[in-house]
Amino acid sequence: MKSRQTVDTALPVVQCLPQLREALRQRGCAVLVAPPGAGKTTIVPLALLDEPWLEGRKLLLLEPRRLAARAAARHMAAKLGEPVGQTVGYRMRLETKVGPSTRIEVVTEGVLTRMLQADPGLEQAGAILFDEYHERSLHADLGLALALQARELLRPELRLIAMSATLEAEPVAALLGDAPVIRSEGRVYPVETIYAPPAGQERLEVSAAALLVRALHEQPQGDLLVFLPGVAELRRTAAQLQRRLEHAGASVRLLHGNLPLEEQDAALQPDPQGKRKIVLATSIAESSLTVEGVRTVVDCGWMRVSRFSPRTGMSRLETVPVSQASADQRRGRAGRVAPGACYRLWSEAGHDRLPAAGEPEIRQSDLAPLALELAQWGAADASELKWLDPPPPAALRQAGELLLRLGALDADHRITAHGRRMAELGGHPRLAHMVLRAVDAGLGPEACLLAALLGERDPLRREGGGRPEADLRLRFEALLGRIPPGHDLDPSAAARIRRTAGQWRRAGRVQAHASVAVPRDGGPKNRDGGDLLSDGGAMQQDGGAISRDASDSSDQSDPSLCGALLAHAYPDRIAQRRGTGRYVLSGGRGAALAELQALSSAPYLVVVELDDKGEESRIDLAAPLDQGRLERELADEMEQAVHVNWNRARHAVEAREQLRLGALVLRERAAHHIDADVRLGALLSGIREEGLQLLPWTRPLRQLQQRLCFMHASDPPAWPDASDEALLGELELWLGPFAAGMRSAAELQRVQLREALESRLSWQERRQLEELAPTHVQVPSGSRIPVDYGDPAAPVLAVRLQELFGLRDTPRIGGGRIALTLHLLSPAQRPMQVTRDLRSFWAEAYFEVKKDLKGRYPKHYWPDNPLEAPPTRRVKPRGS
């Protein structure tokens, strides 16, 4: 076999191939840990082609990135002296180069998932190699979980290998059934690490360019690889370098996933004129790829990651520090061919504060694609599969709710026919749903262009720098050749978007039929060859289908359709204007445009991107949508109902017939025919909201409430609780029958509140209440003094001292069990003494009190023996 003739015996991984072969023969699984440059990506697949257990089947090599997949396939094919597509080929979303004789297929992660979904047993494959598994992408974790179940239930002979340079091997080995861990020592040349933190707060590209110039002079040999977080930083750093390196004799190349293939090749290959090459790269160059000739690495220490917020249901790109593991991967790029150097744009102390490893994508990503894959696989619960890190339940539940809303799942969370079409089309479920709905309405080309646009970086640039306006239509029009004044269109980004749109169209054509077979050569074909996404007559459909208005042009794409199309992809991100440039989303969250622009006056927006910061997020990308089209496109999402609420400003029940989309009220009008029970419920809710003070309380009624509270405190099981909290909690029971038909605080003044309160008591309890908790107590002077039950534990009788002459003991209530708390008052009704033991007061305190009172009220009667003196309500007793 050619594989034996093409293995480079000088590469370190060759030394561990016997162990790997033995592990796969005996155990069927293995974990291979080999440093960068050891040759694992290209040597291992070629070396395994002769294995007897393969029995002529294919090897699938999973690569996390498209660029690395192409490079690995081309490198292995070159070793065999063949073009890609013969023994070695690759397969990635919407791009395939394989043939009938292909034995090694390098596939990207989503493609492996598609292959497993189409053929759960993977009958044509003998082994799957998960390369760079340490990156822990969402699809890699899902692919491994599906492959493990397929191996357990259908194909026990299927071999699985996890390969990485920085992998923590033991947990992965345990997941693979205690698979053997094989380590390659590698051929590592010494790499000097130089820490060079920036001197001040200068921009990243300025610091990076300065450090790069230093490295270029201090390291006179070899090419340089510079790691930056994103494309914008690559370009700005390149601009800085052009000003600094005019006479350095070095060429500058960019390397990122959105570059055309020929530009990627130029970055990977030596400079054709023999110049020193400076490659400015994103984290795409961190692993798998070999950038030839690199002996110096400049690492800026940042990377761009996508973070999903379950709070808002949105993903956002964040620039975060690299992990120590990623920094080591990058450093290793400098020692693959000779001794090298790694310059780090941070301090050695700062390195110790970096996280040890990156966060697995499954913990921080939008799980809608994963949830759709699980539903298609038939896994009712994610726990049915084996995971290194299981998907977070809250994020997975939120993803399921979105799929239910898009019609991909039914009420039992099983995949629907529409959901299967979405899964087979690929891409994010939101975009797949939009494209399929558009195909049904004859607007496939527009939807495919939008889907491609949203899947790539922004192609529109404002002249002189700065962020373009948030209006997505500007990008759409620019791609159609109508570039807005004051803007430029990035030609490479635009070309990639147009290519991707064409791939969406081809994939969509396949999905327009219920039964589609993917042939072995990977070419997407359907049975009649019809192009259901070709430009043609538009269809007008009912039931919320996307459609052109009668005035729309039918012979060219119409930017005004952007909002209508996007409404189907983002039904949960409809925004309603509540002020110039300020909006509220259908989920209730606030959002705003960063500056005054054309979109600022749009009544409705479909928001595609938010920064998800603060209480009012910044809208970064959106398209306008008029209300009529919104109601037509999302008719199934609308709720039309009568909403009966308490209007606190008017202190009245208000009934409005509303058309709502989530938190948004699209239309409303007064409703006149309201169900009596619903109206009563709103009235009682208003009382709960504002309090019992809405009811017609009088002092006797408040005393009645307090007397009931006193009885409940003295005998809780026998008497109902009449506290404000208890009454508010049981309004329906005691107040409801007396407030029926009422709708405002004014009408509540007619409530027979005494009857309502006493309705909680039986006839016998009402009689007992008068006996045990009297409203008044008659004192020796003949006065009937009201009892204050404000404190249920200690009712108070406030009475002038002179009216109690002759009374030996404290009056009692509650059947004689409770002594009243006496507030003994002066002739001027001021408290002079508080007691619950009147007998002791006469014997001990009266004479001191008498001295004071006699001095202040000399005309009043203050006997020496109060127990023998006649009580009086006057200054002196009659006859004195």
C-alpha cells in the first residue's frame, strides 16, 4: 500500500505507531497525545490504511477548521503523489472533494454529524480520528457522543481515536472505556520565551507591530507568525507594519478562515521571492496547520470566542485572554523545524494568572443546533449519550423552546418533518428555517443571500473607519452592487458571501424534496434536478408565508424583504419603537441604536445582533419591518385576546382587546363585553396591588377587624385570621360575593364591608364575639369605654382614673381569661399610669400619682381611699 511508502520515519509520531496499532487491534479505542510538529494529523491516517480490521473501509479524520481540513488533505495527497479527491479527499459543509477510490476523508465537524445522522452505523467507515480534540468544540463533543453510542449499539468494531497536543488525556480515556493513552515525545526544538508587556495603554495593533519589529531584528532567521484575536486586528496591524517595514525586505500575509483559498495558500507556503514572511493569523493557526519556515512567534495573548447568554437568548463575540494551554500551543509553532523564540505581549506574572485551559464550547454556546441534532438522532434526553461535559440543562431547555417555536419540534419535543428538513439543510436552525420558509414562498435567492451574509463577517466598511450603521439592508444592497455613499465593500468578504449563498441555494434545492440521497461523490442532487431556489415568479401565500407585496419588483432582489425574511429566523427578536432610536424587544428587554440613523424612526425592527450589555443593549445589526408585514409574517406567533387589568392611575378595572407578540402590544382597543369572573378577578388584583385601603373602612369596622384578630390570637384553630395579609390572601372568599359587578375604587365604596367581614363567621361565632371581645366595657362611673384591640395580644382600655374609684380588680375579657391593659388617664385625658393589675396600683402607686394629680388639678376630687370613694365623670362627685 502507498501508506507504507509515504510515512516520514523522521517524524516523532512514527515511534508510537506500533503502540497505537496494538491498542486499536485489542481495545478499539485510543488517546494519542503528541506535541505540535509530531506528525499525528497526516502520518497516523496514512499509517493505518493497511490495518486488517479496516477491511477496505474509510478512515474519517475530523478537523475542527475548514482551512486545516483542506491543508491536511492536500498534504497527505501530495505524499501519495495524487491530487485531492483520489485516495485522500475532504468533505465540509457545502464543499466536497472525494471520489470512488477515496479511503481517507478529512471532514469538518458538522459534516461528521450529518454522516452519523444519515447512517448511524457509519458502515463505510472503519475508524474516526478526532484531531485537536483539546479544542472541545460543540460539534466535536457531539460527534464523539454520537459515535460512542453508534459503537455501543450498532458497530462495536468501529475504532475511535482522540488526538491532541495539549489534551488532558485521562478523562477522555475514561469516556472511551478506559482506552490506552499513547504519548509521543515529539521532536521539540528549544524555544526561548520572551515576555514583553506593553509600556502603556496603546492600542493592541500598535503594541503588536512594535513587538513584531523588535522580534524581526532580534531573530535574524526564519519567518514570523503573529497571533491576533480577529480580522480587524489583523488588518490594523498590517497597516501599522507597512509604515514601519518599508525597507525591511519582508512580506506580510494574513491568515484567517474567511480568506480565499489562494490567499490561504500564500500564507502557508514560503515566500516565492525568498523574502522573510510575516504571517498575521487568528487562532486558526494555533493547531493542525503548518506554516512553513516559522521560527519566531509573536503572541498578543487574546482570542475571539462566541459566548451565549441564556438570559437574552443571544450569542456575542468576546475578546478574552488565551489560556495557558493555548499559549503553549502557539509557542510550539516556533520550535517545529529549528530552535526558535516566542515573544509574549504580557508579563510572566500575568501568564500565571491565565486560565489553565479554555472553556469547552458546550458550556458557553447557543445549543439550538445541538438540540436539533439530538432530536434528529432520537435522543429524548441528552443524558442518553456519554459526554465529557454534558450540555447545561437550562441552555438546552431554552434551545428546545426555540426549536418548538420554529416548528422543528412538536409539543412532545419530537422532531417534525420540517425539523428534519432544517437539520438536513445544515446551518443554524434559525437560518435553515428562514431559507425553507422562503423557498416555499418563491424567495429562496434573497433568503440564501441573507443566510450567507449573517454567517460571515460584516462586508461593509465606512470610509475613514468607524462602525457602519446597523441597517442590514445596506449590506444586502451593497452585495447587489448598490454600495451606499461613504462606504466600501470588502471584496474578499463579498466574494465569500456570494459563494456561500450559492452553496445555500444548491443545498436548498436538495431539501425541497422529501427524499434526497447524497451520492458517494458528495454532489448534491435531487431526483428531478429542478432548481427551486432559482429566480422566478413570486408566490403569495396565506398563513404567514413570506411574500412580495404587489408593488415589489419581481425581477430583482428587494432589500425591503430583509425584515420579512429575518422575522422568520428571529421571531423572538422583534423590537418595537418606544422613542427615537430606543426599542423594546418582544421578550421585554430594552435595546437602543448607538446613534441617530435611518433606522431610528422605524416602528419595528428585527434585531439580529445585540451587544448584550447593561439594561438597554446596543443594537448592532437589524432590519426594519412595517406592522402590516409583521402581522402577516408572524401570524402564528400572535396572541389576540382581551386583557383585563387594574389601572392604578384610574383606580379601576380596564379591559383592552390586544394583539400581542410576546411583550409587545401591536394593536389594542377598548373591550366592552367582559366576563364577570374575569372582571372581578382584575378588581381583586387591584385591591391586592394597592391595599385594603380601597375599601370603605370606618373606625367601628377597623375595630371589628381587630376584635377578630384578637380572637384568632387567643384561639387560632377556632377563629379565622383577619389580619390585612390574611384578608388580602382570601379576597375571593369573603369579599368576592359582595364586590360582584363592581369595577372601580369608587364603586367599592358601596360594599357592605361589615357583612363581608362577618360572613366568615357562623351565627354562634358572631354571638361569641360580642361576649368574648366586647366593643365597650362599662366602668364604675357608668361610662361605656371602647376597647382598643390594635394589639391583639394586649387589648387596651383607656379610661380616666376617677371613673374607676371603687373598682378593686382589672376588667377582663375573653371569658375572663385576658386582663385588659389599663391606660389610666388624667382629667385632661393624658396617660398617667399603665397597668394590668389595678389592685396593686391602688395599694402601691396611687398615692404617689395622687400627689402629682392633686397639684396639677386641685379642683378635682382625689380621695385618700379610692376603693371607698364614689367614681365620677365630673370634677367632683355629685353632692360633694
